[in-house]
Amino acid sequence: MLEVQNLSKSYGPKLAVNQISFSARKGEILGFLGPNGAGKTTTMRMITGYLPPSRGQVVVDGISMHRAPIEAKRRIGYLPELPPLYPELSVRDYLMFVARLKKIPGSQRKPAVDRAIERAALGEQRGRIIGRLSKGYRQRVGIAQAILNEPPLLILDEPTAGLDPRQILETRKLVRSLAGEHTIILSTHILAEAATTCERVIIINQGQLVAVDTPENLTHRIKPTETVQVEVRAPAEAAAAALRALPEVAAVAVLGQHNEATRLQVEARSAAAREAIARALVGAGWGVRELRPLELTLEEIFLSLTGSPAAAAGESSLSASAPAGEGGSAAKSNEGGA
């Protein structure tokens, strides 16, 4: 559906984007991650045809952006971080105006607008003036204009920025509902959003591509061993010694003891080691209270791949959680709703 081939952009002597290549399959949601200044926005502008690349090319649904820019752009729906809305128009009038801009034939405009309003859950807002809508509803109007002509590719830039907790959850649900019919490139600085919404992630840093894969595969790439947390009713040293004796175990650390239970962290050489750990502990007559793998968070993956200096300070230039409702704060709408 989307092919980005050796895309580069220079501003004089500064190389903002350096030979980025990736593809997006039909119907998938692909997260696009990077800290401020990584080249994320520049790359998205080149994909949409807003900015010409210095080198490389973009192919949308088999059509080259360089050779046939109008045809390629017709296959893209774009939601910038600040939706291009006219606050004095009603939702319906604005979408009818956009339908004319997108050259949707006259007989198809009303059905297209009605369909976009329904999919964006704007039915009760269709007659309201956009300037009087909450930020969440304005974001939905922005998504409605992006899907108006049913483009195969949607590019959404920070679709939940500035929303309250309820609006964030509802906007994520809307984005997920669009997958399948549309390929979606979701640019976000909220790592929890990418982890819960996207099937694969692209991570760029300093204008260069550092990873394109699922979070699970990136975890195995970064950390070949599996970390398992164990809680067992046993003496600490005896339990640790029993686990260290297993060939499937690389290392064992005692985390602490409480009420006759010992907590241990085990570095296992493979997922199959969990069975060996359980057998060893139960075979020794000890009660196993917990045995679970610990996954790397997407924030840890990002910091590992980019070598961000923020890792040493214990903080990231990307947010590990949503700005509201998931451990942060966000500007709330005066009118509520999404």
C-alpha cells in the first residue's frame, strides 16, 4: 500500500532525513515514533506530497508521488496535528466544502459526508458550528475530512494530542475501527498509544531509521534472554541455588523476602525455561505463588535503540503514557465529550 524508498531531505548543509525506507501493508496500523527533531514531521510531509524529497521516492497504492502527484495524493487522507477546520462553518457544511475540494462528484457528496459523519460518530453534531465544539469533537471532524473520499492510506499526526482521558480512549477506538479498510500511519509521541494501537512501529532518530518491527520482535532483538519474575514459598538461598543449577537459566537475583515467600528475578535463555523453573520449584516441595515473564516497555525499547541520553536521567523525550487518563494530564474541554 505504501512504499518509502531511500527518502532523504536536506536543508542546505543539514541532512534532516537520511535514506529512510519502509513499507506499510494494506489494512495495518503503523506507529511512527521519534523525539522532537528526529525528522518525523519532515518525513510525513514528504509522504503526503506537501514537501518534495531531496532524494528517494514515495509510492502510494502503486502510484509514484513524483510521477503522478495528484493521483497519489487522492489516495491519502491526512490529519495534521492542528486539523484544517473553518470554525464558522457547521460540521456538515464544512465536510460538504471539503468534498468539493476533493472533487467528489456532486451526486456522491451527500452520501460521502453522511458516511464520514457516521463513522466518526458525529451524528448529533452535524448541525453544530465547529468553533463551538469540544477539542475531541474537532479532532473527529478532522478525521472525518481525512476519510471523506475513502482513501486507502490515512496519515494521522498526533490525533489524541490535548484530549482528556475519555476523548483519548474514544479517539483510539475510532482509529482502530478504521484499520482494515485503510492503512494507517499514526504519528505519536505517546508510547502507550503506539503500544496499544499499532501492529508495528517505526522508530527514527536524528533523521535515520533505527527500527521497523513489532514491539515483541524488537524486544527479542534487544534482549535475547527472557526475564521471569518468580515468587516461591522457600528459603531465598535454597531457591536461588536450585534455579542457578538449571541449564536453561542464565542468572538469578533475589529481590526480597516477605512472609516466608521469596521473590526472585530470573534471566532465562528461552521461553521454554519457564517450564523447567516450575518443575524445579514444585519438585523441591515449594509452593509457587507467581511465575510470569517481564516484557520490555516500548519506552525501554526506544531508549535502547536510540541511545538517548535521557535514559541515564531516568526520563525520555517521548512520553511513556498518555497525557491524560494514563498517568499524565491534559487540557480538558469546557464542553466535555469526545
